[in-house]
Amino acid sequence: AALAAASAAQPGWDALGVEARAACLERLAEALEANCGELMGLVAAEAGRTIDDGLSEVREAVDFCRYYAQQARAGFAVKRLPGPTGEVNELSLHGRGVFACISPWNFPVAIFTGQVVAALVAGNTVVAKPAEQTPLVAAQIVRLAHAAGVPGEVLNLLPGDGAVGAQLVADPRVRGVAFTGGTDTARRIQQSLAERDGPIVPLIAETGGLNCMLVDATALPEQVVDDVIISAFQSAGQRCSALRVMYLQADIADSVLAMLAGAMAELRLGDPAVFATDIGPVIDLGARQNLERHAERMDREGRLVAACEPPADGRGGYFFPPRVYEIERLDQLEREVFGPILHVIRYRVEELPQVYEAINASGYGLTLGVHSRIDGFAREVFQATRVGNTYINRNMVGAIVGVNPFGGQGLSGTGPKAGGPHYLPRFATEKTRTDNVVAKGGNTQLFNLEEE
């Protein structure tokens, strides 16, 4: 029913024009701001995210609405192209049809909203399938969008598990897919789309990464530790952009790790709805069990550097205290570890070429950090690594819409980058109109020119 309604409504929604669609996004932005507190509460209850995380999410969703409205007005206006006298040539962008938007639980407001409004303002209708862990957040955002002027048949909510998503992307009425989640799931979606009969449709995917940070001996230790705590452990490490591996120059490794252990001792785990909480629970029992299995392997293969204390009362969720392990090589990690576990690898300056090779050989390329007071080193790392977002002398999370367009390469995504100027056209198709106006009796504009 959702696909049938969306298919029938798409031509009219596209014909409505970019100005009316952009206005809906701006009204939704106002509604999100007005309902910020309720959304923050839902995020804490469903996703276990802290108050600070919830507030940042709502702000990012608001930014997506306003930024994409602005970008659509500028980029989706009909463009008049040059041509011979008597001929009119125009290029316009239009929606592709029905877009399936499949979003994750770790950013149930920001990513859900960003995918949906990008597809909508480009002229598509949407069937949105949120993660099964966070349906209430998605339902509230859809209600706000409908109240902001988006018709019900234009934006359809389809809650459910992975089987629902698989059925959705296999349907030939779906003309595009926006997906954020695991690399393995993105592969399955790509395969499903390739096996379909009918038009070839785009997949816009943002997945995870074995995100690294390189810290040389010139870095400021206090800043390194502060940025590592945020990058590796904020949101319980459940960010696609989160730091997973820190390459630490051997000359300063012992002192930095000692400082990091001290900072971790100050972190407070607990109820995400309490202001004093730094880190909430992981999303569910399965996530915690995966982290526990990885920690058991690291206990055998690595060296435990530091670990946080569990919360005094762990009844409010599935808590996994942050840990830091020292390992020998990046290839000890076969895939992304989605949670608050940081791995540390010591390196010497002469080993940097091998470090770059290992990062690129992983196949992932989402985020990367550099801490150094040598500009040449930072530029060298940027040039040598195939990574979507490189952050220098700051933390690696919290990309700002319109400022830090976000997305990876290789196993980390298809691009284009969300929150950037090249994102919306991927949701659209181009149409050229060439009109020989002379055949209608001449170009009247030529006869109405004023004499000088």
C-alpha cells in the first residue's frame, strides 16, 4: 500500500515545483526545533543516547532541512542554455520516482531526516524504513513532516526489520535507495538492485569504517587525549565516524596512554537521560555480546591499556564500559568494531609508508584524524590515504551540515557526501527541453527589442 500510494503521488509532487517543496522543508525545520525536547527524550529512551547527543541530533536534522531547501532552490531551478537564434534550450532536474530511505538506529533523528528530506525536495516520493530499534522517533518525525505540508502519500513510513527492507528494495517500483548502515547490508542491497528487471537505479550508501588517527611526537598530548575521548567513546562509540585505531608515535606513546587512562577514569556511565552521564548503553544485547566477544579476543591477542568502570546501577540498559587495547597490526581487525573499544598501534617515523599502506589496504575510507604541529605531515597523510573525511588537530566526529560534507570511499560508501553541494543531484534525473520557436511563427523576443 505504501509503494502504491507513493508511486501514484510522485508525478504531482514533482510537478509542484522546487519552491513549494523547499518551503515544506523549512516548516519541518521549525517543527523540529519546537519539538526538540520530546525528540531528545525519544532518542534517549529508544537509542540510549545522552542528552547532549540528542540535542546535537535535532540540530543536525534542522540543518539538513534548511541546507537542502537552500541547495534545491539554487540547483533545481530551470537553467536556460545557449543555442542558435530561434531555439530555446532548457535543462531541469526532476525526481526519479519512489525513493526507499533506510536509516540506522544510531542517528535516528539526523540521518533519518537527512535522507528523507533530500529525496523529497528533489521531487521524489519516499517510503522510509527506519531501524527496528527506533520506530517511535521516526514516527514522530513523519508526523511533523505531514503537519508541515508533506502529503501522507508522498512520505510513507514502513517500520520493520531487515526482511521488510529487503522486500522494499527488491520491488521494481522503487527507483532509488538511500541507505546508511553496515557494509555487508549495503552489498546485499546492491546485489538485489542488480538482479531486478527494469531500470537501473542508484544506490546512495554510507557505511562504516576502521577509522584511524595518526598522532606524531609534536602533537599536544592534552588535546590528543581530549579528542580521542570524544572520537572513540562519545555515543558509546556507536558512530560510523568513531575512532577505532590510534597510530601513536612510539616516542610519546607511554605518556599519552597514561594520560588517556586518567581521563577515562573520569568518565561516567549511566542513564542517558541524566545530565551528568557521559556515556550511555549500547543499543541492545546483541551489540553488547559482539563487543564482549571482541574484548575476549583482544585479551588474548593484545594488551589492555585502560578500561572504564561499569555503572553503579546497570539496570537501565546494555552497558559496555570503554576499553583501550594495544595491538601490533591493523590487519588484526577484520571488520569494524561498533562500540567503545579503541585499539592503539605504536609506530616509528620510518614505518609511516607501511602505516599508509595498511590503512588503504583495509578497504575502508570514512574518517581519519591527524594530530601534529607539522603542516607538511598533515598534508602528507591527507594525500597518502584514501579517506572521505580527514580531521586535523580536532576530534573526528560531529560533521556539520554544509561545513563538513560527510561520506566515505571504498567499503565506506558510494558518495556523494551528505550535507554537501553535490548530494541532491544524485536523487534526481536530468531532462533537456529543446524548442524550435521559429516553427511557431518566429521568436517574438527578437521583434520586441527596443531601438537604441
